[in-house]
Amino acid sequence: MNKGNSARQYNLLFERLMAIAIAVNFILILFDLSYIPLRGSYVKYLYELFHDRYGQNVSQVPLFYDPIKGIEPHRETTRYLETVDVLEKQVSLWGLTSPKVKAQLQTLTNLSIEMVNTSPFVEAGKSGIWEKIKDHMREHVHQESAKLAFATFWSQEYLSQNHWTQEINFFDHNIRPLMLVNYYRKIGENGLFINRFWQIDQPFVFLFGVELLGHIFYLKRKYAYLGWIETLLWRWYDLLLLLPFFRWLRIIPLMVRLDRSQLVDMKLIQQQVNQGILANFAEELTEIVVVRVINQVQGSIQRGDLLLWLKQRQNAKPYLDTNQVNELEAMIELLVLTIIQQVMPQVQPEMAAILRHAISSAFQQVPIYQNFQNLPGVVQTQSYLSEQLSEQITTSLYESLQGISTDPVTKKLSVKLVESFSTALGGELQKKHVMTKIQSLLFDFLEEVKINYVQHPSQDDIDKIIAETRQMRTQAAVDPVEPKGGTLAKIE
């Protein structure tokens, strides 16, 4: 018993270590996939951190992950920023009006015009950043042309009139961080951008491969009847850990391993996924089934099956009875008994009230009664007679109906009446103009039902159905109910 517990604890510990390794690998994959889109944010953050801490400007921000992606500082933007750094040193040494500063300003003007012409941000896919730089410069110096805006900014007249310190601070805080975002990325012999992430991923793949191989041999030894392919497919999701492409698919084995290692409970996620699949399936299935049934009924009406059925009933062809019961007679008998025994006693007071009112109205319409209405006792006598008559009529009607329901002759006559009624109705319905009108109305009615009422079930309805199903399963598992009158009852 202790050995079994130790083995289970060892297996659980190993599963958790592997789950952690897969999680670390997946985090690195996400970082690699997001590095290029987010690199600009990393550069801006590091530049601001370096500038605020040391108070110095830089012409490039080295990132440790750039070599993995084959990224190098862009030559043109780096040379441009280095030229600005030289200008700042010259101004601090000799002043803004010195000839060397003037020459340096002219160099910056030429480099700016060259950058406007060549757009060096295009190769890195940062054309929007370059447009933002030009917009900042145009708005700052109030010029519509980007070339004229740079030429104005890097002139002694403009910098002298608008204070050198203020203008260079504008450049360092608004222009320099955007230029640092630009980069150059090498292309390999295969024509694609260099990506050396495989060097980071290779140790993890080796670990996952060794673990999968060991598990395959373990299963093959434990279940000798299994083939190698079947044993491999036993842990099919681990194969995704070995793929050198589509690495984001490793989220699947990661979720499985986190659940198996009991580090994360995936039952809620699994229920939500299953619920979403069932909701979509139920929605489509409900609509397909209902529309299919309505279409079949419409097709049957168009083919004249209704008329054919009426003709068969009219010709009294042999009818296949599956349970030796006349359903029509049984339904009529049940309906009559229900009305007489259950409904009539409940509505008898209302029927008496209606009859009483009818009798009183009849008295009111008799001219002789109107002449004697003012005599004493006449109105009371009329009310008494109306009440007695209404009670006697309703009582007699109820007793008569009860006699009909128990009289076999009356039952037989009622059935014969129903048969004669259906025969006559069927004969009239077979007339061409009547049947054509009925078929048209039925077809249009079903089409309206299909349009107005065959709707997608709402997500709340599907969720409610699934919740009720889960509740029933849970209740059945916790408190199972023994069947009544089944096989056990027969045995007893």
C-alpha cells in the first residue's frame, strides 16, 4: 500500500514538473511571437528609463533578444541620431553660431531630406512611425512640407530664435524615441527573416521527445497487444510539442498536462467548451429538423396526399389496426365523459345563471307581463319562476347527458353519427375547388409558421437546458432511484 502511494506521488510530481516545463516553453513561444509587434514599446520604455536615470541620450537601444530575431540597428537612423549627438556636444563647446555647428546643421538637413526621399522605416514595417515623425516636425515648425520642416528646424536662425535648449529637448523627447524604434532585420538564404528561436526551443523539444519516447516504451511493455502506432496515438497531443512550426498549438498539451498534474482545474473550462459546442449543435439541429418536417408536410400537400387519404377513407378500404382499439371512438368517449362528469358540474351554476337571465328577458318581452309588473308580488313571483325553471332545465340536461354516456345504444348512435359526419365532410372536401383552397391555405400557413416561429433558440434557453441536464445527472449519481415495477418487481 505504501509502495502504491509512493509511486502515485512520484508520478504526480513528475507530471507537475513536465507541466511546468511545458508552461515555461509556451511562455517563451508567446514572447517570441509578440516580440516584433511589441519591440517598439520595449525600446521606448528602455530609452525613457535610461534617459531619466542617467540624463543622457542614446543613438540605439540594445535589446538582448534582437540577435535571436536577426535584428540590427538601422544604419541611417543610427547615423542620424549620432550626428545629433555630435551637434549637442559642439553647441555645448563652441556655441550655436560657430562655423562647425553651422556645418553640422547643414549635414542634418541633408540627412533629413535623404530620409524623406528614401523612407528608411519601410523595410521594418514602421512606415506609420515615420509618418508620425514627419507630422510632429510639421506641426512643431508650422510647415506643410516635411523637407521644409526639417530644413527649418535644423537652421541657426530657427534654433536661435526659439531657444536651443527647448528645441533640442523637443527632439529628444518626441523624435528620438520614435527613430530608435526603427531597425534592420537580416534575411536568410531561404528568403525569410532570420529567426533563431529554434536554438532556445531545441532543449525543450529534446526533453519532450525523450519523455514521449519513454512513455511509449512503458505503454508497449504494459500493453503488449498494442501496436506502435496505437501506442503513439495514445498520447497524440504530446506530438504537438515536437512540431517546429505552429508552436502555438502547444496550448493543447499544456492544458491537458495542467489538468492531469492537478495544478489547474480544467473542468470548468471543459464544461464551457462543451456547452458552446452543444449550443451551436442544438441551434442548428433544431432549425434543420423543424424546417425539414414543415417542408415534408408542404410537399405532401402539394402532391395531393391529403386528397388521396380522404379518398381512401371514403372508399372504406381495409384499415391496418395495430392495437385492436378504435382510437376515434376512444377519443370521443373520453371527451364526452370528461365533459359530462368533470366539466358540467363545475359550470352548472353559470349555465343556470344564463338560463335565468334568458327566462327573465322573455318575461320582459311579454306585453301582458308589462301591464301586471307594477302589481304587488308579481316581480318576486317572476324571479322565483325564473330560478326554478333554470335549475330544473340544467338538472334535467345534466341527468340526460349522464344517461347518454352510460347508454350503449346512445354510444352506438353517437359513433354512427361521427362516421356519417366524417363521410359527408370527406365527400365535400373532395370537391376540387374546396380541396384546392384548403391546400393553398395550409401551404401558406406552414410557410408563415416556418418564417415566424422557427427561430434560433436563444443562448439562455440552451444554457438552461444544459444546466438542467447536468443537474439531473448529478442527482441521479448522488441519489439513484430504483425502478418500480420493472424486472425486479417481476422477480419478487
